[in-house]
Amino acid sequence: MTTGFQVAVDLTVDLDHPASFKMGAGPGGKATFAGGGLKDLTSQLRSGVLRIDNAPEKFDVETAYSNGEFNGVLIYRQCFGPQTVLLHVVNDPAKLSDGGYWLWVKSGKYAKLPN
């Protein structure tokens, strides 16, 4: 999926002092994100890819879909090289409530960041 969603990231996760995130709908149906260090990074997406330089050991990713659904996940960094790729694979793009998986790409053509 390269369209139909927004993404916000909190790079300042503190498990000893968890943040309270608030997500909702703003003007024109655009999602709003607040709480902790959560920042909407949708404008930084390039063909559905978000690049996070110097990612911390753990970070939170919140995704809002055009159908009004939200999904959040705490991700722990796994370093297999200077750059790694993390994919969010949804079970059914037409029914996002069916969930999906976050997968670290370790080899193959998807292991490299697109140019």
C-alpha cells in the first residue's frame, strides 16, 4: 500500500514512563496524533516508504487508515547492517481490521532501500 494511510512515530519511547497517545479525526477526515513524542511523518513517505535515520532502540509507530481504523505497535530495532528494512504486511487491504505483521527484511531484493 502506498496511499490511503497516515503514519506517526514516537522516537522517544520510555517504557518506565509510558506516554498516553490520542488519535482522532481532524478537518477533512485527516487523522490527528498527539501525546508523548508522537509526530505525524506522513509527509516524509516516499512511495509508501518511511526512512528513519538513526532509529532508537525502540520506537512506537501509529498508523491511521482512510477507513477510520488505527493501528499501533512498539518496535524494537534489529540491526543487521547500517540500514535495514521493516515491512508492514497487512492481511487484507480491504479489511484492515484483520491485522497484519511487521517483518524485518534480512535478505533478498527487499533488503535494500529503494533509490
